Amino acid sequence: MERKIFYCKQCGQTFSDNAGNQPECPNCRIGLIETEIYKPTWDNYTKEEKDEIRATLKEKYSVDKSASALKEQLLQGSPSNDLLSGMARDIKQIAHDIHFMYIVLAVYVVLTVLGILIIMGQLSRY
Ligand SMILES: [Zn+2]
């Protein structure tokens, strides 16, 4: 059985367990999130690289952080190509999130322009 790295989104700690398991955090008693990182790969990372990955995971699983900031962090601060390939699936998800944000932004812009047009129409009437 291959061991993978699991992440606790509450306390931000990482743990290892068999892939496919659903372990819970020994600190928080909530379910851990299975990452795409294998234990042997993880063990090869330096402490700084592990901290960086935890920061990336924190961004990924935090709802109030923007997806574009995460993408920037992944592109600029990835410790190795190995990590990049491991997170290829995550990047696809991020691209999807960014696409969604563009749609929201487009709707917002259209509504703003419509609002301005309505206000201008009312002003010119008086
Ligand atoms: Zn925890």
C-alpha cells in the first residue's frame, strides 16, 4: 500500500497514511484531506519546501483566498518539477476556478454598465 500525505485544513498540519484511507486529525478530530503527494517524495523535500507546500495547501483549501493568488504562488514558488507534476491536477482545478471568477467579473461589469446607463438616462430626463 502506497503512503500519501494528508492535510488538516483546520490546524494546517500534514500527516502520512495509506492512500485511500480517511484518517482524521489527531489534534482536531476532523477528516484529513488526501493530497497528491506520496510519502517518499515528501520525505525528500527540505523543511522549507514542506512549509511552502503547507502554505500552498492552506491557500487551496481556504475559501476566502482568491484562486489567482494561489496560481501565482504555484507558478513562482514551486520547489521542484516533481511537485509541479504532482500538482498538475490541482492546477487544472485552479484554472477552472479562475474561469469561473472571470464569468462573475464579466457579469459584475455588465451590471455596473447597465446601472450607469440607467442613472444617466434618469439624469437626462430631468
Ligand atoms: Zn488538525
